[in-house]
Amino acid sequence: MRLDSKLPFMDAVSETPGQRKIIHVDMDCFYAAVEMRDKQELRGIPLAVGGSADRRGVIATCNYQAREFGVHSAMATAYARRLCPDLKVVPGRMSYYQEVSRQIRAIFRRYTRFIEPLSLDEAFLDVTDTTLCHGSATLMAEEIRGSIKRELNLTASAGIAPNKFIAKICSDENKPDGQFVVTPAQVDNFCRDLPLRKIPGVGKVTVKRLEGIGLKTCKDVRALGEKECVRRLGSLGALLYKRSFGIDNRELTTQWVRKSVSVERTFPEDIPFCEQAEEPLHSLYIELERRMEKHAERRIKNQQVKLKFADFTQTTIERSSGSLDISLFSDLLPLAWERGHGQGIRLLGLGVSFRDDDVIAEESQMTLF
């Protein structure tokens, strides 16, 4: 089903009246690519951006040479180095990556003002009403990728489809430095044999649960039927049934209401006793207060303490709160620690959730931790 995206007549997305045209652009190993671009000595070797192994850091991203050894994002740096002894790990430069991301977004704005950033390195673009490139979303994606390569010396992959769900899957089909198109006429066939693990939001735990009832592909979901999907899986079943036919009517979200603010710290060594976490709790609280200064007008709904234990399991406990109160965090800490059955604490996090209101936090992330 790989399409030659250089053939504009195949871009039925642009030819169907009233049909939405969505592009999902995903930078290729973004942080690592920026480092390789700027530092010649980092090219051609297994490279990762992340925390150091001796401080129990994790990999933020890695290049394709490192991925050949099984290294991937969110992996502990120490384990990544066991998989790839020659792995070069460099610290991230987040403020610099943010600046490069702004340059990429400026290229997007040449084609549309409807942009939904998912992170620094990926975004949805709605180009339905764009008349550039004769209205061809396929050609626009090619131009965007070409501009990123020419102006920033970085590569990007893209997916072009009638909705966000399919476009995001497509952007991963021809990585790196490629693109993939699914036209409206191809949606049904594309989705029929799609593995459920490729659906955004369906993680490893959910995949095992679905396989346990005989569901591996969208074809299996279709065969089960909508009523039975809902009976067995509830709202997840309703969503999977829609996705199995490629249905996704979500509009792009171009503004966000910030839901929460949080801080966290991973310790060089496990903290064996709850009482020893009080001192880092106080230092994290000071950092949380500093971050909250930007949101002084917001009303707090609750406070949370998050712990990750020695076996990498984690828990979050929360209580209602009308104002930031360090004593509440101190009260929640031992309650959360009890859930680890006496294990050492690997990570401590503090957070607050805001009450629902209409204050807009442009381009902010909605994840708590």
C-alpha cells in the first residue's frame, strides 16, 4: 500500500469535496538529530540523549544506530549501555530544542494556521482549506519536509490522511525521512488488517488484554461487533470499533487549558525509608512553588504525591486542596510509601491539579508527570 507521494493525482484527500486533509509531521530522532547536526564527532555512532547511568538517568531519544541494538526512549541509561556498550550518551539541551522546534513550527505556519503540537518534535496540521500545491496535502507534506531538511538540516517523516488517527499511524510507515498517504478510498482496506497495537493509546498492557479475548487486528474487532465490544470493553470497545473502520471526527486542538503542574526527582540511590524522603520533598516543594508563580490566577483542585519504587512500580495518591500546602504533601507521602510494601523510593514527584476554567495555557502539555 505504499504510495508514490510524488503523484498528485493519487492525493484523493485533496480531490474529495468537503474532505478533511490532515498531515502528521514527526521529526526523526529529534534530539539526537540536532546533536548530530551540530557536532560532527557524534555522527555515525550509536548516540542517545538522556541522563547519565550513574545518576539513574533514562534515555530521552536515540539515533537509528542505537535502535539497532534495542535501545529506545524511556529506557534506563544503564540498561541501554548494557545493550550497546559503545553507546554515546549526551545530556539534553531542552531550551535549544525548544528554539529549533519554534523554527520548525514557523515552516508549518506557511501552510496553515491550524496546528496541533503534540510535543516539540511532532504536530498535526489541518490543510483542508490551503490552496498551496494545488490543494494537494501530499505535495504540501513533501514541501514541508524539504524545507525542514534544506533550512534546518534535519529530516522529518509525514503521514497524510483524512483524519488524525490515520495520519499519525502513516507518519511511522516510511521512517526515517519518508511519508505515507492513505486516501479516503483506501481507509477501509488500510484499517481492516491494522494491528491493534498500532492504534495510538493502545499500550502493551491493553494489547495483552485484547489478545486475551482474541482481538489482534481491526478485522477481529469488526467481526466481534459493536455491541459485544462495548459489553466486554466498555468505552474502550466503543472507541476501538470506530477506529477499526478508520472513523475519527476529532478536530485539531490549537489551544489548551493547563490541567496540572508537577515536579519530580529520580534519586541516585533508592531511599530506603519514608522519613528520608522528607528533605527532598521540601526542596521539590520550593521548585513547585516557583513553577506555580506563572499560574497565580488558577484555583487548585487537589495535590498529588507520586512515588516510583525499586521494582519500577509506581503509585500516585491525591487529596482535595484549595491552596498549596506542604503539610498535605507530607501527610500523603507515608500513605503512598505503604503501597510499595517497604520498598525503597526511586523517584518522588509532587503535583497539583487545577479546577476547570477557561484560562488558556498555549502550547502547554496536559500530562501530570
